[in-house]
Amino acid sequence: MADLTVTNALVPTASRAHKIRLALAFFAIYVVWGTTFLAIRIAVEELPPLFAAGARFLTAGVLLYGFMRFRGKQRPAAIQWRNMALMGLLMFVAEYGPLFWAEKYVPSGIVSVLAATLPIITMVLEMAILRQPMRPRVVAATLLGFAGVAVLLLGHGGNSFGLLPCVAILAGAFAWSLGSVLSRGMQLPESRPLTAGATMMLGGGGLLALSAGFGEMHPWPHISLRAAGALLYLIVCGSLVAFTAFVWLLAHMPATRVASHAYVNPIVAVALGYFVVGEPVTPRTLAGTLLVLVSVFVILRKDG
């Protein structure tokens, strides 16, 4: 009887601990990931963009991969390394290279909204590549999202930040979505954190190779305390803490619930950009943001 009493007493404690972990994990993917857009903007004000992106992902990838190997996870096979190299090229080199470069010219809040089109682009690619049915509700939401992008890009008057950087962000989002869709048919390690660490490591190495090829390391870039702090924040909070929380949530919550960060991150990023560094928020910006977020919300809830 005493053992039963102790067991019953431990259940509420375990439940409370699980709820606390859930709350902290959602805080990480909602708020922390939302703040990384401003951290990127601060980093690339002084650091070359490809160098900053490569340093972020190579460092985080080595740490995560090394930690998972230390915990006994199996070394990937040759074909798995090949597949992860392709994923690293699409999901880190082709996505974050353009994004880091674009943040030199585009407000971080706008970048976050354009990056939030990932679920929309992924849905289009799934219908095209995986032959998924074209549901009227999803098609309408997709068109609504691209209408929001058009509102953001057209007619910013004196606050114009150029079309090319925005196109680069969208092209990067397309590359990430393509890598995400193709990865579903790839042979990859069973451990998601190990896969993510290896992919980040390969992608980060590719970004640094491009940085060297474009002459960003000659001379060696000066890194101020402010830029170093932003880069360290991206490595630790953006690529290790938040991503670990993301992977943990996928094992404990429905995928659509976890993916809800896609329409929370832009709200955090736009607000942070406005209140911290004074990035302009016009009625057109708010209208375009609303259209994109409504579109993402509808797409992520298509099966809900």
C-alpha cells in the first residue's frame, strides 16, 4: 500500500514536469526562433554573410553530431552521407546563403514573413512531385499566401529595399522545401538529431567553402564583440537549443502542432525589429504579413 501511495504521488509530479518541458520547448521554437532573424541582421552588419552562415552551421553541426556520436549513435553509412550532403546543399547552402545575404538589405521582420512561405512552397512541391491531390481549400490558401508576398514586394515607396534580395529569400525557401520533400524518399540515419547535426555540418562546410571562394576571408573578417555575440546566439540558441526542442516536440506532439511556429515566428520577428531596432512597419507590411500567416495557418491545419 505504501508503494502504491508513493507511485500515485509521483504521477502528478511527472505530469507537471512534462508540461514544463512542453512549455519551454514551445517557447524555444516560437520565440527563440523568431528572434534569430534579428540576430542574423546584427551579425551580417559586420560579418560577410556566407562566412557568418557557414560559421553558424558548421559549429552547431559539429557539436550536435559529436554529441550524438558520443551518446552511442551509429556512424552513418556512405549512402547516408551522400544523401545528407544533398540535403545540406539544398537546405543550408542554397537556403541560408541567400537569406544571410538578403538580411543586409531587407528588414528582419520582412525576411521572417518571406521565410514563413516554406509550408506554402512545400505544399506546392508535394502536389507536383509526390502527386498529392489538389484540394480546393489548400489551393486557395496557397494563392492567398502568394498574394501576401506580392503585397509585401510591390510598392514600398521610400522604404523600398529592392526586389532581388526578396527573390533570393524566396529562392532559398524553394530550395529548403525541395530538400525537405526529397528527403522523405532518402535513406537517412534513424536518429533525427544525428541526421540534423551531420547535415548542418556539411552545409556549414559548403557555405564556408563558398565564402572562401568569393574572397570573404581575405583579409580575415574583423569580428566585433557585438557581431560575435549575435553569432554565438545563433549557434547556441537558434541551432542547438531551439532545434533540439523542435526535434523533441516532434516525438511528443502532432507535427501540425509543432509546425505552428511558422506563423508565430514572423509575429515575434516583426515586433522585435520594430521595437528594438526601429524597422519600419507600414500598413502594407501588416496586410501582406496577415495574408501570408492566414495562408500558412490554413495549410498547416488542412488535416486538423
